Amino acid sequence: MAGRARAATSPPASPPPGKQFAEVVVVRHGETSWNATRTIQGQMDPELNDTGRRQALVVARRLSREAKPAAVYSSDLKRAAETAQTIATACGVSSLVLDPALRERHMGDLHGLAFDDAVRRNPEIFSSYSRTQEIPGGGESLDQLSKRCVSYLNTVAEKHKGERVIVVTHGAST
């Protein structure tokens, strides 16, 4: 075999630098009256309050001065969707995708309770911080929430390699 030329094999083509990854900007929705009163929202659907609308406008103006996103993705719950619409409008983005995969953690029987009341009624949920513990009444564990949201974010990132996208979601989902 000595003296014989071997055919060179090229490494697989890879995307040029900057095209391998998506830039994903994650934004939490603006305030609702339930946030202000420390009421557990979970997947309940209160709208933004006046403070939340101002917050959405402030972040939208800030993002509009940065690189234009290819798309805006959001939870389909009103508080996130309104924040996302404000951002999409300010950034001149026509692609706004609302998806339940980005919803807040399902809080089961705790939906609508004041946080302090929920702690008194269900101290075991709050005293033992277990990622696998589900909340009574069909609520999600932190692991279930993480799996749902990370899977969706990975899909968005794969679809938008080399692009910037904005994702509007919730406190526990971020």
C-alpha cells in the first residue's frame, strides 16, 4: 500500500459560524391583577393589568431597537399573548405563533388560591421541593413542566438556526 494515494474524505459540511444556533430571547409576560395579589394563576387566564401593559410596552420598545426577530412565539394564555402581540407589533414581526406548549405550569387544585392559603392547605407541596411531585388535581410536576417547555424551545431553536426569535412565556416556564 505504500506509495498509493488515498482519496481525501471531506468532513461533513457544517453551517457557517453564526448559523449553527438560534438566538432565543425569552420574555416573561407583564403583570396581571393576580400577580399583584399573589394569586396562583397556573393555566387560568387573567389579562394583563395596566402595569402589565406598560411593562409589555417597555420591553417591546427595547427589543425593537435590537436585531429584528424572525418570529415571536408565545403561550396562548391572554397575559402572554398580549405581551407577545405588543412585542411583535413594535418589532415589525408578522409571524406570531401562539402555542399551549408554552403555558404556565398546571397548578391543579391550587389554581385561583392566594399563595399563602395554598401553603397552609398543602404544606407538603411547598415544604418538599421535589422535581417529580405532581400537584393534586392534575397539576404538573416540575419535571413534566421542564420536559414540555424544553422540548418546545429545542424545536423552535432547530427551526430558526442563524436567526433571532422571541419567546414570551411565564415565570415557571422560563
